[in-house]
Amino acid sequence: MKVFIDTNVLMDLCLENRPEKPFAEKIFSAARASVFQLCITTQSIIDLAYCARKNGMDYESFKSLLQSLRSFVQILSIDDLDLLWALAHHSGDFEDDAQYASAYSGVCDFFITRDKALFDLNSPFCPLTVISPRDFLSALEPGNG
């Protein structure tokens, strides 16, 4: 199973004082234990670098964090076809559309986000299941699917 993590969930993991941090920690911990393959985009890393610096994280700490992530997370690019898809399927947030297209190109099964607007993508025609971190973790529990 391949699971894509939206930027907001990555931020929950890496930045302090985020209320959803425990859910992100559990997801990344499960991925580190090889329960599933975790994917993020290069754009998420760039966004994280900016936010981490704004929140007081020094460069060496960020570098260490990125090296740790690279040891168990697949990093996907957002290419020109993903951008074209995002332009054609505009949901109201171009960045989210580009992330979704990259997750689709990366053959992911789930798109984990806290962005409620993206839940509208769920339909029989939607190739990825868009789900919240909390609901994803609940679905992983034995007896839930």
C-alpha cells in the first residue's frame, strides 16, 4: 500500500505545538516500521523548509530531519503533466491539485490530508481515497478493514 501525505500533515509532524501532531507521528512511525510506503512531494519539503525556518528551526536541524525522512519516505516530484492535470481539474487550490496529481502519478492508494475541501474528491471516479489522518489510523486498526 502506498500512502501520500499532504503538506499539512508533514507540517504537523515536524513543527511544534500542532494539535494534530500525534496523528502525524503515528502515521510516520507506521511507515518507518514498513507497514506501508509513505510518499511526499519535493514541494512539501520546500514548504516545510520555509515554515521550519519561520518557526525557529536552524538549518542543521532541518537537514537532519530531511535525511531522516529520506531513509523511509519516497519523495515524488511534481512534473509538467501533474501541473497540466492540476490546471484542468481545478478544485479551488492549485497547490492541492498539483499534490493530488503527483500522488496519482506515483500510484498511491491514499491521500492523507486535513484539508476538508479535498474530501470532495472522493467518488467512484476518484482513483485515490482522500482521508484524514485520524480516519486513516482508525482504518489501520485490526478489525477495521
